Amino acid sequence: MIKVMIWILCAVLFGRIGLLSMRSEEPVKFLASEKPIEVRDVKAYNCAVGKMLIGFAVIFALLGLPMLKSELVFIGFSVVGVIVEIIVVMILYRRIKKKYAKK
């Protein structure tokens, strides 16, 4: 049970980061090592990134629910699901970045 609570807490933190991203005045960075990019519409860019992170948080939380059953199959499903989710988020971020970056 404690592992699911920690999992949900992480999802809440991702959602909080998404909300803060939507309210930011400067373009948010997706990766810590990334240089800030110049975007055409900062508000729309931050909103898109924030929605992406909130969506990530919701799906992340749902992927943690199978861990309530302490069987290896369910834990494996959660782990594989998160790996796929991270790949999808990386693809979505590249599309968002391409859409809003100054040309």
C-alpha cells in the first residue's frame, strides 16, 4: 500500500509542475540540461507543456493502481506502461517545441 501512496504522490508532484508551468511568465524547460528556447507565444507554449505534464500525471497515477495487487505481473505492467508513457511524452514535447519555436 505504501508503494502506491508514494506513486500517487509522485503523480501529484508532476501535476503540480504542470500547473506551475501553465502560469509561468517565461518559457518553461522540459529537460534540466536544456537551454531556454525562444518561442513565438510564451503563454500558449507554457499551456501546451503544462497540459502535457498534467496528462502525464493522470496517466502515471492510473498506471500505479495495478500495484495494489502485489503480484509481479501487475508491477511489470506499471513499469512497462511508464516507459511507454515517457517515450510518448518525449515525442509530444518535440512536437510542441517544433510548433512554438521561433523560426
